[in-house]
Amino acid sequence: MIVRLSGSTWRYHDEAGCTSYLVVGKNKAAMIDCGMGRTEILPIIREITPLPVELLLTHAHPDHYGAAKEFDNIWLHEKDAEALPEMERAFGGMGVPGLPPEKVRRFTGEHLFELGGICLRPVELFGHTPGSTVFVDEADRAIFSGDAVGSGDIVLMAVPMAYDLASYRLSLKTFLARSEPWAEFVWHAGHYHQADRPGRPGANTPCRKLACDMVELCDQLLSGRLRGEEVRESFSPSGRAWRAYWRTAGIVYLESQINTIE
């Protein structure tokens, strides 16, 4: 299902519950993530624009790059590009083909993606993966956050190659300092339906407040003032993990990720 969010932005939500975004400029378009790829996505894009389109990945998890083979240029942060072989092995059970290496282009936080009248700025928010990145559209006052702080319920840290909580906390604080000019921007997450809060008032859509609360949640866990509840987690080595909440923020983590605040 694809829905227009603004004059230049569309949200695509696939049957696997993965959310991607199409941003169309005057000269080219960018697809931010592309879901599991069970349905071809390029024909859907072509109903909207004939412009050249490049794929920008928020991170290298298969549920965000399943349709990558349909694109000529696939942009991935250099840290996730370096970790890609190990992550593809770890998540091979999801049944998504690996990224075609000849199409992968590396970027850093210094790169800018000019679309013509619209510029997408990558801003690093490492933790969920080594190279997790959000994309900022200042023209439309939007932030595309992938899974960097979760999609409203929890951020999943109990996965291969995720940061420990002290390092994630530092990454969050660095991002918050960098993103002060965009404090009022609307955030668009990688699984937008997860912001639903059955039985609770309002949606918990990712925003700057959630990122601030995530810092506090990490503080609570690292100091020992808070301890989560044990839960099942298929990507954990033991099949188990811990889940905790603090205000609007939630996290699923491993005990081994608890260490000293730096």
C-alpha cells in the first residue's frame, strides 16, 4: 500500500509490515528502504514518477532491502557495508537475497543526496546496527529514521552486531546535539504501524522526545535502577532477551549489553 504524505513524499507499507518512503525531487527520486521485496516495488514507483531513482538504506537488515535488486544504485553507510557479510549470514534465515555487491555504493555522514529542490542529509545514529543512519529532508521538515530508535514500541538491540547500551547512549546523545535545528520535524519510522498503542491513548510515533527518553532508559538500565522483563527473541543467541520501558521509550536488549556508562 502506498500513500502520499506530502507533495514530494510517499509512504510504502508492504505485506510484511515494513515501511519505506519515496521522495521525489525535480531531477531524481530516492527510495528510503524497500521492504521485504515480496512484491516488486519499481512498477509502483513508476506509477508516480519516471525520474531516475536510487535506493538509500537506513541500515543493512534484510527487511529493509528485500527489493534492492530492482535498483541500479544502492547506498549504504560504510560501517554497515563493512559489516554486511556477517549480517547477511546472521539474518540468512529471513529468506531475503543478499545485496548485489556490484550495486552497493558507500556513504558517510558527510554525503548529501541532491534530488533537485530537495536534499536528503544522512545523519548517523549508530546502535541498532553499526551504520544505522537517518535521513533528514529539511525542505519537507521530515526525518526518516528506519529502526534507529524503533518504530514506537521498542528499539531491538538484541540482534547480531548491535551496540552495547553505553555506546548506543553515546550515539543517541551525539545525534540529539546534531539534530537540535530539526527538533520540530516529523519522524517517519521503518515499521510505522508499530506506533499503534492498543488500549493506550494516542500513537507513540518516533520523535525527538522518544530519542531523549531512550537516553534516560539507557541510563536507568546501565545504573541498575531499572531491570527489564525476560522475553523471547529469535535473533538472540539463547533465544531470550530482556525488555524495558521508560516513558515513551522501549528497548529489547541482552544482559551482555549492559556495561559502564562512559
